[in-house]
Amino acid sequence: MTYTAPTDISAWFAGRIPSEWTTAGAAEVIVDREEITVILSIDAPVLDDVDEAGTAQAIVGRIAGFRDDTRDRRITAAAEAEHRFERKVAWGVRVGDTTIMFTHLAVPVMTRLRQPERVVLDTLVAAGVARSRADALAWCVRLVGSNTDEWLSSLRSAITDVERIRSAGPTA
């Protein structure tokens, strides 16, 4: 697998995605070792005299229509990206505060936990917060991620700086 910086992958998608797909702002491209997630922002439907529940249904309908209308072109772009970057591509759409993912991977992750950590997971399962230890671990990761956004953003920025400096250095 050849390494491609997340900024380069984001730039490729910025050039590849049709402008009519980004009517409410640039696409958000999230990259890890296995997957590239592309979240497109589209305009909310304009409605008159509709309550909150009706607005929510209109947004879901707008996203469903967008998904159907763009399916073939998204599949083509994903196939190109998967070949180029050796990662799967997942798609989602955001309208305002609503984000719906069309596809995404669930990747197994191996970890070894000592009894105190297993007890935490088992407590979450016993309390009905999670169905299994795997779900409990995923719940814990989401909780940490949502409560440490600023720190994780700083860490990601530092990683990007290291990648930029490394790519500017001499080649082996």
C-alpha cells in the first residue's frame, strides 16, 4: 500500500466531486488506513408553514433523492478513488444538523484488555448501554472522541505538520 497524505486525498475529492453536489459548502473528507469518508453538504429544502416534524421529513426526503440521483456518479468516483488510494470509500450527506451515512465500514480492531477494563465493558453490557463488549468499546471510543474534540484536533494538526515536513525532506 502506498501512502497518500489525507490532505492530498481531500484535494483529489475537491477536484473530482461535481460542484452541484456541494451547494452548501465543501465536502468533508475523513481519512484513516482503511476508509475514506466523504460527507457532502447540500441545501435544506425551502418550506412554508411546516412544523419541525415536517421539516425533518423534508430533509430526509431531500437526502434520499440526492442519494438516488447521484448513485451512479458516486460509484464511479469511489471506484477511481479506491483504485488510486487503496482504501474503500464511504458516502454521506449533511443538511444542516442532520447527517445520514449511505455506506461505511465496520472494521474489526484487536485489543487486549486487563480485567478492570473488561469490567467496564461488562458493566455497560449489563446496564443495556451496549449489546456486546465490542459495542461497549465502540461506545467508549465515541464518548472519548466527543469529549476531547479540541485535543484530538490539535493532535491531528500536529500529525499533518509532521507529514508535510517529512514529505519536504530528502527521499531515501
